[in-house]
Amino acid sequence: QMVRGKTLAHCGLVLLSLWVCIQSVPISVDKTKEKPQEELQPPQSADTGLHYDRYLREVIEFLEKDPHFKEKLKNANIDDIKHGKLSKELDFVHHNFRTKLDELKREEMNRLRMLIKAKHDIQEGNASHQALLKQFEHLNHLNPDTFEVEDLDRLIKSATKDLENFDKGRHDEFKRYEMMKEHERRERLKALNEEERKREEQHYEEMKKKHAEHPKVNHPGSEDQLKEVWQEADGLDPEDFDPKTFFKMHDTNGDGFFDESELEALFTKELEKVYNPENVEDDMVEMEEERLRMREHVMNEVDTNKDRLVSLSEFMAATKKEDFMEKDEWETLDQNPLYTEEELREYEQQLAHEENDINKKSAELQKQREELERKEEELNAQKLGLQQAVEEMERLKAQNSNVEVKRKYYIAVIVV
């Protein structure tokens, strides 16, 4: 397992993504002694957030079982992976593994076809399934049966692009979250009288002020920030701070790299200065956005080869830069407006349009429901009329039958 962890650490953006934990993790508070190498275990694979995450995991898992490909993967650099050089090694993978990869691809094609069918049925569109398949770029849909070099190349490139856009998507989602909060706050104010509105505004400003009152937040990745972790989380004397020792202590899986989750864990002490789940003025969603901002800042400064990992050499080089001695306080979210009034107005207009569309659809559905109820009443009336007609016919038939019996009886009496 350790070999596998090392291999993934060197294979770059895509293959490493299976080790990147999207969720934040706490700092281990007892790091004064390094664990023996044999006790270290690689972390559990975390969901990458990609819609083809399972397919990506399974392909990598089987490729790593092939000795030839595993060796090539271990020695590959980022450019080899991104530019498709590694993909060509698929031609030398053992037949048994290729057969399994073929099976995985067929399963993925079937999954995509089911998704397309569901979408097609909902939208009642006229586009062909083959045309809709083109939106999935992580495999070659023109060859649905076998896993080829092009499939591996597509999978790597798609995952690389999608993971690079993942953080941007999270930022956009958080921005919408903040605008929705402000929109709902203003809507609540509209429902209050003047005196209630003043009290609510005063309370809101008091909460903002209370949230802003916190100890200095050190710049992420600076000497002061790392020393604080060294002292408070690790229980060591800041005068004895050693960057190399610090790196090894917080490289929790022992693979020689800081991945994104290991970096984010280093910011917990800083975040605790600003956010407390017990305080109503502190929003834990904002805390996770702050953690993401801190991690991106450090990655931009330290991750020189842009492989979403920080190696020991990159970390040591960063500690020798002038920025490492940064003494300025980190500007938190409340000091950096996320949106303008114009953007908020546009968002509210969008909400109004969406609400209007929902109301229209609701009215149409209500109209359809009323029409169905009317038709049901008509049908029930027709059924009732038909039932009454049948009963009347049965009554007349029975009456005629009785008359006929009596007639035959009288004739018989007369004859006798």
C-alpha cells in the first residue's frame, strides 16, 4: 500500500486526485514523535466530486495492478501524463487487465446511456443518444466495447480539466450562498415595521462587529503561522522550529508530499480564532470557504510545478523566500466583499424570474389538475348514466319477461 501511495504521489493531477480529500480534517495534536514508517497507512480514497469518479478509480486501480504500467507510472512526470505519453503505455498492459478495462468501459457506457435516456425522457427531446453522448469527454463513445489508448488519454485530460475547475465551482456556489443569505435578510426586514426594522438592523451590526473581533490571523504558510501550529498543536518550543521536521510531522501519510487535505489541516488553529460553532455570529460554511482560500493561497505560492502537491523541496524553498517572513494579518472574508450591489440585484432578478417560472408552471399544473378533475367528473357522470341505463334495461327485460309468463299462463288456462 505504501508503494501505491508513492506511485500516486508522483503521477500528477489526475491519478493523485483519488488521494485528495475534499473535506477538511483536524490537526493531530500529538505529533511530537514520528511514527515508524511501517505503521503509516495511505489515506482512504476520497470522492473527487467528478460525475465519473467511480470509473476513474476503477481504471486506476486495475492499471496499478499491471507491473509494467505501475513502474512507468511511478517514474512519469506531470508533462508525460498531461501530454498523453503515459497513455501509450497501455499497449503493453497484460491482456487480462485489458479485458477488465474493456468491461469497465462497457459498464460506464451503459451508465451514461441510462443517464441520457432519463434526461431524454424528462425533456422529451428529439436528439439522438449518440449526439448526447458527445457531452461526455472522459471516454471514446464511438468505440463502446474496448478500452484503448485514447480512452486513457481522454480520462486523464478530462479529470485534469475538471479538477482544476472544481475549486472555482465551489467559490461560485459560496458566492450564491452569501447573496441568498443577504437577500433573505432584506426580505425579512421588509415584513417588519419601522421600529422592529431598526432593532433588527442594530442587532445585525452588533453581530458583524462581534464576529470581526478576534485575535490576529497569521498569513497562511508564513513562519508565524507554522510556528503557531508547532507550538499549540504539536506542543513544541517555537524557538526550536525546524521546517524539515515540521514537514515530516504533518505529512500524515508519509508519502513525502503535502496534499490539499494535509495543507488545510494546518489552518485549523487560525480558523478557530475567527469561527466558533457555538457562536451565532459565526457561519461554519464561511469557515470552510476561508479554509479553501488559505489552501489556494499557499498552493499558488509554494506549488511551483502545479501538480496540486507540495513536495519537501518546494516547502523548503518557500521557507527561504521573503514572503515566508510575512507579518501582515490575513484578510478574512468579512474584509473582502464577495459581491457588489449590482451583482446582488442581478441575482435577485434571477430569483424573481425563477420564482415567476415556478409560479407559471404551478398554475399550469393546477389548471391541468382542474381539467383532469372535470373530465373525471364527466366520466363518472357517464358511467353513472350508463349504469342507470343498464339497470333500466334489466328492469324492462324483467318486466317483459313477467308479462310473457302471464300471457302464456292465460293462454294455457283458456285452452284447458
